[in-house]
Amino acid sequence: NGVIGIIGAMDEEIAQLLGEMEQVQQQTFYNITYYAGTLCATPVVLCKSGVGKVNAAVCTQTLIDRFQVEAVLFTGVAGALHPDLDIGDLVISTECQQHDIDASAVGFPKGTVPFQDVSIFPADPALVAWAAEAGRRIAGVNVMTGKVLSGDQFISDANKVRELREQFAGACVEMEGAAVAHVCHLAGVPYVVIRSMSDRADHTADVNFAEFTELASERSAHIVREILRLR
Ligand code: ADE
């Protein structure tokens, strides 16, 4: 039916897009409100999942089951892991992985879901290409495609950044993308995660996150808008 699901985790991450939507009808399921309407002349359902993997999973499942979305876009902010990323720069997910799942004590590699065929969830190549193209149109912003890592932890430690780079080669770290990716993988629904860097996930992360979340949220939302226009 051509409806696109758009998720942000926090108010800042969906505020602008929500303000631009037309013919909005809202419905609430499991404490998450879904705004159905049009954005850039495209039918969309926009929602704020709340923070963390469980909220993101419930939200994604609801978009698929109740709204029959044909694709899911995640927009928001992240902590930079790749040394070439500055605050405000963009990461488009080529794949997502949960960095905090760990059954290594019983022989499963860190970051993998025991007994499951896939633990690194690939994003939809067409959505990645559109998002990267959209990013290139925004002058002066560095756009990187790469792996997005997710876990139920706000990372604010340079040693942990090094570990996440060495173990998983993540471009950035956040708290929802891999849960969205996991549900989309199980359901066979295409997705892409778009993240603008609010901080460097080191000892300055809390201060930078507070200062730059609004700017980074707007950058990420801008890509979503451009994707809808390119479709
Ligand atoms: N989202 C934005 N910055 C983050 C960080 N440093 N860790 C986890 N999620 C984030």
C-alpha cells in the first residue's frame, strides 16, 4: 500500500517531521502514538518509539502488523565511533548489530544471537543508496555508510569506543537501530537507519549529547525528507 514507517526514539528526533505532516490521524498502541498522514506527498506513519531495543522492537512490529508499512526508516542521533566522523556528520546503515548481546560464556561470539542464522542485519540496498544520495545533496555534511551498533547503554567511555571499533567495526553507536533491523529481518521488510552524530561516545558525550541532539536530529530528519522526495 506504499506506506512508509518512520521512527525516532525521542521527541527531538520526530518533532520537525511531525510538524510538516498533513492529514494527521493518531492512534496509540502499547503506549506508543502513531501519526498516520502524508509527508512530502508520501503516505507515512511517524512515531516516537521511546529509547532502547525493546521499545524499538515493539514499535517496529506494530508498524508492520497494524499499518502494513512497506519499509521502515529510522531517524535520529548517535555517538560517533569512526575517527573520521565529526559531530553533525551522518551515518547511513549498511547493516546493524546488537553490541550488548553476549553469550560468549557458553561459546557464542559476542554480538550474536544464539541459534539464529543472522545477527548482522543488512539494510535495504536501495534505501541505503537513496539515503546516501540524499546526504550528498546536503552541502558541507560528511556522509558515511557503515555498520550501526545498538545496545541498551549510553556509551561515554573512550575505551569502550575502542572495543566497539575493534570487535564490531561499528561506524556509530545508538540504542535502537539493530532492534528495528532485527524485527524487519524476521518480517522481510526493508529498512534503513539514518543517524547524525550528537557526540563521540567518550567522556564528553553527555555534554555534547545535550548540546547537539537538536541539530543532529534536524540533519537526520532532512535525509528522511529527501528520501521521500527521491522515491
Ligand atoms: N545516542 C547518541 N549518543 C549515544 C551514545 N554515546 N551512546 C548510545 N546512544 C547514543
